[in-house]
Amino acid sequence: MSIIFILIGISILVAGTFLLLFFWAVRSGQYDDSETPSRRMLFENTPKHDE
């Protein structure tokens, strides 16, 4: 029965580590997209009128 408490503790520790790493990545700008806005104007979706 004590192994369950050990496993719960380890899983909370691992989940906390991943949460801290996620917050670190967001703060350091890992998810900022600086390339797409410059390319968006090249691929505008304008309707083509076939006559």
C-alpha cells in the first residue's frame, strides 16, 4: 500500500517539473511566432473570378 503513496509523490514531482518547464518556455518566447506574419501577405486568399 505504501508503494501507491510513493508513486503518487513521484507523479506529482514529474508533473510539477513539466509545468515549470512549460512556463519557462512560454516566458522565454519559445512559442512566439515571428515568421508567419511576414509570410501571410504573400499568400492572401483572394477570390478568383472566372469569366
